[in-house]
Amino acid sequence: MFIRQIVKRLDETLTSPVGFNTLGEGTEIGLHHTVLSYVDFLRNSFAISMIYELDRNRDVPAFRKKKVSL
């Protein structure tokens, strides 16, 4: 059931960068750590890919601001 909610939220936020707290809003999942676990499961199943925000000054990913996108 939670996987379905996460996939629905990913679909709703498809074109926007979102954090795990934002992704969990509107679901029955209480903690962003749980959202992260489900996103990792989907990523490891090759259902989604994580795209990190780019630090344009250094031309490297900004890993502190984790964002999720399909």
C-alpha cells in the first residue's frame, strides 16, 4: 500500500525536485526515513532513478540536498 502511495506522489511531483519529507506529505507514511526506504527499494528495482541537484559553481552533484525524480 505504501509503495502505491509513493509512486502516486512521484507521479504528482514528476517535474519538480522534491525532498523525502515533501514526498511523504499526502501519504500515510509518517517518517521521511520510511519514504527513503521505499524510494531505495524502487531505485534498486530499476523502477526509478534518483537525480541529484547540481551545484553549478563546482559542476558536481549537491548531495546534501537530496532530490528525487523519475
